[in-house]
Amino acid sequence: MNTHSFRIFYCQEWLWGEDQGACSPLTQEEAKKLHDKKMLYAVIIGSFIEKPTYVITLNESNDFFSVNFFDNWGRGYLTHQFQKYPDSERYYLSMAVWREYMSLDSHEMAEGTAYFFNAENDECYVLKEDFTTNQRYEKKEHYSQKDKIILFPEFGKYDDILNPNII
């Protein structure tokens, strides 16, 4: 994904739920200072701050960052969470969550699938929930981690982490 075709906004954090949106907007300079200090901030990428295409939460001091992908209706359909390997500069995909909705005009979830990746090997615990029938499916699978290991993104360089098809 090429972020050059989108506007980039910054904020202290992104709120979820009914009050979803940017909390405490930041200038690019303020966000850069937080990035350099390894402190929490969020990057909103899209045409409008109210309707993002991506929201990236970065918190290097806690060895963590996440990427949230939004559809054309402003619904989060995918989340990737990355955590730092111990004693390393590299991060691995620790969790991915796919969401499906009841219909195009609904924000009510029909189904969700969560993937929990093991940092030590290629094992993955998969939990799939059907919210219409309240059924849960659990299984273990194997996914190679080699394509999911990356460095913490440099400030302003987010293209490498915006791949929805990493798994």
C-alpha cells in the first residue's frame, strides 16, 4: 500500500466504541517527538480524520504496535498486533483479528476470527466466533512466522506494515 495517496493525521490515541475517533490531535512535529521518545501516539491514514483507511497505534516503550484496517463504511475489518521479540529489534505478528458484518449498511458483527501467533514457533491458535448463532470454533494451525517479522516502523514510513494479507 502506498500512503502517499492518503492524508496522514496524528493524535495521542484512537478511541474505540461509540465515541470512536481521534483523541487529542497532534501536529506532525509533536508526533515525531513522541515517536523519538518511544511514547504512545496514533497515526490516522485516510482521506478524512473521521473516516480513516488505517489507524496505527505505536508504543515502542511497551514493545508494541498495531494496525487497524477500515472498510469504505468506516468499520474496522482487520487488526494486526505486533510485539517485540525478547532481546531483539524485530517484531512479530502476535495477533490478527478479521471481522465480518451482517450487511453493508450494518455495524453489527456477524463473525470474527482471531489468530494468536506463537513467538517461538509457527503454531497458531485460531478462534472463530459466529455471533448470529453464538457458536465458537477453536483449532490449532501452523503459519510460518518468517514473512511476519518486521522492524518497528520509522516515523512517516508505514507502507511496510499496511499489508492486510500478511497471514
